[in-house]
Amino acid sequence: MQWRALVLGLVLLRLGLHAVLWLVFGLGPSMGFYQRFPLSFGFQRLRDPDGSGPVGPPGGPSWLHRPRRGTEGRLETPPGPGPGPGVCGPAHWGYALGGGGCGLDEYERRYSGAFPPQLRAQMRDLARGMFVFGYDNYMAHAFPQDELNPIYCRGRGPDLGDPSNLNINDVLGNYSLTLVDALDTLAVSV
């Protein structure tokens, strides 16, 4: 019976410690969710031989660092040519918020070579082919109905005899679910 009290005490102690740490670090003054804490724990950064500054890039992910502003108050952009016509620029928050680019972040640097342009074009063509296949079969076999029943290869509409049949009744307001699925696959792949 004493072991139950001991386990309960340890669980309550752990929960209390988590609550205290959350209150201290989560709700402290100007301590946002992604802010760095001013605690060093005795670890020192590597410095140049003359001791002027840290060696290499600053620690932590790049999205933790605020972008630098130039003399005119604009965000600094990396030197080099911009994206060509018909090519989207790098996707990060600087472009999304209209402030200009801040350079490649760590994920773009790490994974940009994972999909070479030839593989991207091949995957895009495969996604378009899936959409064309689904759309052509829907138009050939099930056009007036809501969706194509793949088992019987004919159209299927709402189940009027059983309105609570959510597997067949279209919850999207008589849109073809097959076509919607093909469209969102195409949107993700392109």
C-alpha cells in the first residue's frame, strides 16, 4: 500500500515541477513562445581566435532570428539574381508577409536538392495524369450523378432511402468527392 502513495507522490511532484517551469519560463516578462531564454548553463560559444565573435552561424534554427533591416528600414535581401520569369521565389515568411527575402532558411538549404527539376516535372505530370484519369472516368461513367462508384463503374447519388447513410450521402452539397480529391492532390503536387 505504501508503494501507491510513493508513486502518487512522485507523479504529483513531477506535475508540480512542470507547472512551476511553465509559469516561470512561459509567462515571464517578454518571454514569448519562440524567444531565447537568457540562461547559459555554463556552456560557452566558440569564439574567433581574437575573441571578437562566435565562429560560424548563430545557434538555433533560422526562424528564431529576426531579419536584419538595412539603412532605409527595409529587410536586407541576399545578393544575387532574383527568380526568373515564371519561377516562384523561395517560400519563407519574408516573401509571404511582403517584406522581401531573408535568404534560404535551414530547411531550404537542406532539402532543396531532394527533388531535382526533372523529378518535380515527372511528379507534376503524374499528378495531372491522375486528375485527367479521374475526371475522364467520371465524365464517361457517372456524369449526372454525384460520384463514380468504383465497384460497379457507374454513377452514385445520394441515398434517398436512408438519409443517415453518411458513407454515400454527399456531405459537401452534391460536389463530386472523387473530383475534389483529385483536385486537392493536383494542388498539393503542383
